Amino acid sequence: MGGPPFLSVEGVSKSFGATRALDGVSLSVERGAVLGLAGENGAGKSTLIKILCGVHRPDAGRVLLDGRPHQPRSPAEAEAAGIAVFHQEIPVCPDLSIAANVFLGPRMPRRGLGPDWRAMERRCVELYRTLLGEEIDPRRLVRTCSAAEKQLALLVRVLSRDARLVILDEPTTALAPPEVERLFAIFRRLASQGIAFVFVSHMLEELVQLSDAIAVLRDGRNVGTLARGEFDLGRLSQLIAGRTVVQSGHRSAAEAAEARLEVRDLGQRGGFEGVSFRLGKGEILGIAGLQGSGRAALVRSLFGAPPATEGEIRVDGVPTRIARPQDAIRAGIGFVPEDRHALGLFDDMDVKLNVNMAGLPGFSRRGLLDAGKLRRVAERMRDDLSIKAASVDAPVRSLSGGNQQKVLISRWLALRPRILLMVEPTRGVDVGAKQEIVDLVLALARDGCTCVISSSELEELLRLSNRVLVMSRGRVARELAGAEATKDRIILAATT
């Protein structure tokens, strides 16, 4: 291809306070080409996209679009320059027609005071035919469309605004393989017409399939760009993961002959299916996978929030029906959710009430709470977990993030659970608090508590787990144990 690249990113850096999100990133995209952009969560992909789209301004470096400086001050300016984002979430209005969704916004054709429906429908048919090579009923309601058809409506909306560079942000998350193939065929058709693409995805096989080149970000830096012909799943996963983790803090297999928790062919409509595993006393099972893989839904279902719709759960060999959280609590199961503010803590209450909330009925005497007992239990948990609080009467919102998380964990430890379920147990806490929580979970396991942990922090998961189940598209893609459980193998299993 002659001439300069259509998009050039040259030495771009961006910091947010002490956090360096991008550090001297350089990459380029040719006209009519697809650049794959890979990297773990937090690698800098989203920050780079927001700079291209006018949400953020770089601290250093420059961006050139079609050979000219690209410095958009807003998403509207970026769109006017020909850059559009095709998001993984599908922002459509289900009760409107395909044509209405395509033209929704200030550019909607008007006739008098209202929309010009005939003009929209005619133009919609033309766009589908010209851009996608497909015929469409423009009056069809979007709620009757498949996920792929909704994606196509969004794509036509983007392209109808004269997009010259389209950023594909995880566009295949909700699609089945045949729908992915259909979408990719359309992307190739559009690339042949000169439209450039940046394809952001965690699915390595899809990156290899669609991309002309793949750039890998890690810790805010471009650690490598591979051209077609250099693609290799193992090499890509190694670049993404960096140094392979081979050590963990809790590797030895549990000695228990009897199962503490058994799951047989567990499934939840729309979430996951066919999951089976067996855990002994004191074992830690890690659940890994991309967002939407079913890993968090699996852990929540063991607490009945919401419950599984098929399969069997056994606790200490006894079939146990968990239809709601109360059933799980009676079975000796505790649950630490991923969002402590929305799903766990009561921000307006004090520490002692938050610690004792799950066992509150046991503190009632003739309809009144036993304040002395509440205080004693809360102070014991505060001391055991080294929770830094002025007193157990302090509002929980006055604590740091790490101490709030320990309050949430202590809620279940106060009930001495046999099984503890955790989703993203160290999210939003600092490095020191993370280490304390990891040490706490390992100590619980040594004392015989069986743990199931879903986390996107792979190094943390490897440190904690005896075994790791890797979820992909709602099913178990692979089970890894011992020295076989490494960061790059988890990434490869989750993305293929």
C-alpha cells in the first residue's frame, strides 16, 4: 500500500494521577486494513481508544489521521473526522424499526416536524445493499432481530456517518460462531472498500482470523506488533501475559477423601451449561474466563443469586437445593460479591451491623437486637482480620476500600462457613490490602474452608488455587492443575 498509514499513533503517553495508563505507545493502521489490538484488562486498550475518540487528550506524543494531526476535543469531533466506535454492548432501541435505529440521532431525516419514515426506509435499504451486500426489511422491529442482526444495524448506523476508521470493541462477545463468520465476511468486504479497522478482542483465534497485523499492549506499552504470517497463538498469549507464572501460594492437592462440594452438570439458561467439579475440604478452586464467559454467573448460582436451572449440587455428600441465598446460608455457604457497594455493604450502617448482617436473626432476643453480642462479634472479627477502624460503631463508608472488603469477608467468617464463594475478592483495593486478603483466603483453606473464587486477576488466581477451571462461552474449556496451571495457558484456553 502506497503513501503514509491512514492512522499513526506516535509515542503517545497518558497518566491518571500516579497511574500511567499509556507509556510511549506507537502503532499504525493502513487504509483498508485491520489492526488487531490485544492485551489484558488494564493494558491500556480502552485509554488508547478514548484518545482516538476525543474522550481523553494525550499527555505526550501525537496522533495523525490521513497524514494530518488528529486532536479531537470531543467524540463528536472525532466522528466528524471519520472515526467511529462499534461497541460490544448493542445500543439499540428494541421497540423501534431497523431504519429508525440506523438513523436515530440528530441526522435523522425529517419531514416537517416529524421523521421522514419513507426516506429513512429507502436509504436504509440502499445502505444495507451497498455496504453489506444484504437485503433488509427496514420496518422490522429490532426486538425480533438476532444478536448478529442487531450488530449489523449498529454497524450500518456507524458507516452511514461516513466513518473511515471503525474501532471494533469486542464486537463478537454475544455472537455464536456462524454469526461471527457472517460479521467477519462483512468486515472484509468493507476493508476492501478502503475502510480501516482497529479490532479489539480477547479472543485470540478471532484476532488471528481477521487481522492484517496485531499490536499487543501490556502495562501501557506496546510490547510487540506481529504481521500476518507471524501470528501464533502461543506467541500471542506469551506477549499478552508477559512472564509465565509457575509458582503459587497454595498448589498442593487436598487430601480429603470425601467431597465437601460437588457440582454435576450444572447449568443456567443464558449463562452457562454442563459444569461439573468436585472439591474436598480445604481446597480452593479458581474460575477464570473472559467477561461474559459464565464464570461469575457460575459462582453466583451456587449461592442462589440467581439459582442454577439444571444440574445437581451436593454439600458433604447430601443433595442440596439452592433456590435462594437463604438456602445457601443454611447449607453453610457464604458469598463475597464483586461489587461490595451495590451488592454487599450497607454504606449508611456501622461496621458492627455490616459484620453481623448475614447472621442478624441470631442476635435477636424478644424482637430486640442484642447490642452487646453484636459488638463482641464485630470486635473479634476486627481483631482477627486486622480491620483498621476507629471503632466498630464507625460508618463502614469511612473505611478504606481494603478495610471495607475485609468487613464484607468477615460477615461470612463470623458464621464459620464450610464453603466460601468469592467473585473478584480484591477488586478496588490497594496492593497491601490485596496481599492481606490473599493470605486470609489461604489461611481459611488451611483451616478446612473450601473456596470457589472467580477472578480476572490471573496471577492472584494462580497463587490461590489448587485447580483452575477456565470458562469460555458458557462452558468449561479446560481444567488446569499444578505446574500445568500458568497464566499463558489460561489465556489461551479462555480465548480459543
